[in-house]
Amino acid sequence: MADLATTGPTSQAAPARLDPYSLRKDFPILATSNRFGKPLVYLDSAATSLKPLAVIEAVDGYNREYSSNIHRGIYEIAERATEAYEATRVKVARLINAPEPAEIVFVRNATEAINLVAYSWGRRNIGRGDTIVLTEMEHHANLVPWQLVVQEMDGDLEFVPITDDGILRLEVYEVLLHLRPKLVAFTQVSNMLGTINPVREMVEMAHAAGALVLIDGAQAVPHVPVDVQELGADFYVFSGHKMLGPTGSGALWARRELLEAMPPFMAGGDMIREVHLRRSEWNEIPYKFEAGTPDIAAQIGMGAAADYLMGLGMEAVRAHEQELARYALEVLPREVPGIELYGPAAELRGGVVSFNLPGIHPHDVAQILDRSGICVRAGHHCTMPLHERFDLAATARASFNVYTVPEEIDALAVGLREVARIFDR
Ligand SMILES: Cc1ncc(COP(=O)(O)O)c(C=O)c1O
């Protein structure tokens, strides 16, 4: 394969509106190679994204220059740490167009955000016989916390089914809404099928039925423009590490009145206004939900990631990744005989392509690709019920990001042909 950092596309893919070739220089890891000397072909961005220098330096800068705790210190470096931490709240609010930074609660990841809502809002608002509507395509993070809530509170879960093309069946969703659910929770973009769901329409339908809505934006915020006000959602969650930020960073957005009415999730320092031996008063939002010392460096890094994405422009990011999905859906079936692809057409999907080579376990596929420096994920991608829906034990998944170039999809096709050859298929 040619030098990915410097060459232009040799493929038929339409020109992208952002220039992935020049921005690849921002990601130092892309200059590395594996134990066989093969350059890194990173196609696992849905698991976690690579980090640009701006993020690496933001984390490093905190640790080197102003490492101190936030909100308490009255000396220079502590004030600097608080400022940088709170600046991230402003940047993240801007990225998703939240009405105010105080509605952004910092968490470690999307999983923690959903657990926060399930524990705090769910246990207060879900009662015996109440229904929560989810979909068959949810990541375990947006399923298991709700299982715990309904088990404890004696409620029920219902699921919006999907078509064979991986599209939510909205006509069934409409029927499920007749049950007057208290909450509807669904992913904006499926991490296995890549499906981009019609979230605005789904929120409207849920609200008309009197339900609140939680949107899992873990695979959306890094890839498509998100405007929580336009979506009309009540809760919106995402992880920093999938949006070019560090692991250990993430956010929950919720409407002020919901956050104010919710009891704390975790208790301890920082989340209180007053503490007495037998009672305490909670701090204002968002601090009420941020007990203890957070991962300050990681959240500051997430702020740098939000700046980086906004600098690229989310419309351009979306256009680039849609082009990659279209290219993959065209090239893989043509170049890899027998490959099975899952999910909808490129117009309806993000930069995610799950697949199987018949008769070859995806773990074997991933292991052989690894020799060529190609990183794909193999397994159930934390969507076991979705795999059951398609009668699959596992799939391999290639997923893209701003730094992905069509040549990497070409490399995947070559690698998959090699896998088939080794297995004599
Ligand atoms: C759609 C979706 N939701 C939630 C999560 C959970 O994210 P995290 O592990 O960062 O909490 C993931 C992670 O892959 C995901 O893809």
C-alpha cells in the first residue's frame, strides 16, 4: 500500500469535503507500524477513536503545567485547572448546542451517563407496571441498566424491532407508544449496523405519547452534527474517547428541570452545598452529579477534541464518513467474493460496516488482518440481542473516522481476500 499520509485517493470515491490526508498528520499513532513493519490501518474507531495532537497536548499540558485539583484551590495553577475543566463544559455544550453549559454533566463515558439516568431518574419515576421502550439494536450500555431498573421497580421493557436491512420498524414503535411508556431510550447511530435512526421523528412521537426520551449519542456525536435542542431530546449521552478525546471522559446532557428534580447518583465531595453530621444539601447542577475528583485531564482533553471537531465542521465529517461507507459497500462485495454485509444503504448509515466471511470465524478474520496491520473488531460488539436477531454468533466490524482514507478500505479488501485464500474459500 502507498504511503497513506501523503497520497491522494486512487479509488473512485467522490472527493470528501474535509482533507483526511492532511489531517492524518495530526494523529501521531498513524505514523507507527506493527511488529511486521506494516503501517497501522486503524478500522476500529467505533470502539475508540485515535487522538489528535491537540488532545494529547491538552492532557499533557495539564499534567506538566497545572496539575492540581479543581473547584477548591485558590492558587494560580488550581484556578487554571478549574478554568480549563469548566471551559470543556462550554465547548461540549457548543458541540451539541445545549442551551447552557450547566446542563452538561461530566461522566467517565456513555455507560456511566446512562447508569446515572437509570439510577437517579429511573428509580424515582419508573413504578410497578410502567413501560420503558428500547430497540433491538441497543448497545448493552443502553439495555442492561434498564433491565436493572424494571427488575427492581417491577416495570416492563418493550423493544422496537428492526427490518432485515437494519432499519427500525416505526409502525411497531407507534403501536408500542400506545402503552404510554414513561421513557423511550434508543441509539442515534447503531454501533453494529451503522444505521442512523430518525431520532427527531422518534422524539416527536414519544413526546406525543407522554414519554421522555434518552438518546444514546455514543456513535453520533463523533460523526454527525448533533443539536439537542433541535432533536428535542430530554437526555443525551456520549463518550469522549470515541470523539477523538481521552478515555475516561464523557458527558450527559439533560434539560435543567430534569436534572434539578433528580436525586444525586453518587455522593461525597464536590456534590454538596452543606454537610452536617446527619444531613446534607446538594450543590447546584451539574455539580450535584459530579462527586469526588473527576478525571480532570481527560475532560480537558475532551474539550480539545470538541474544538478539533468543530474546527473540521460536523457537516464535513459526516460527508467524509458517508463517502467512506458508500465506498466500502461498493468495494467489499466486488473485491471479496461471498462477503456478507449487514445494515442499510450508505445514505442511512454512519461509518460502520459489519461483515462475515462465510465459514470463517470473525476472530480468525481479525487475527489474520492484524498481521497486515489492519485493526478490525470481532465479536458481538456489546450487541448480543442484535446478533441474535440476525442469527449470528459474531461479526467482524470495520469503522471509520475523520482520518480514515479509501486506501484503507482497499487494504481491508486485499486483507480479506488473503483470509479467504488461507481458509481455501
Ligand atoms: C452505541 C453505543 N452506546 C454506548 C456505548 C458505550 O460506550 P462506553 O463504553 O464509552 O461507555 C457504545 C460503545 O461502543 C456504543 O457504541
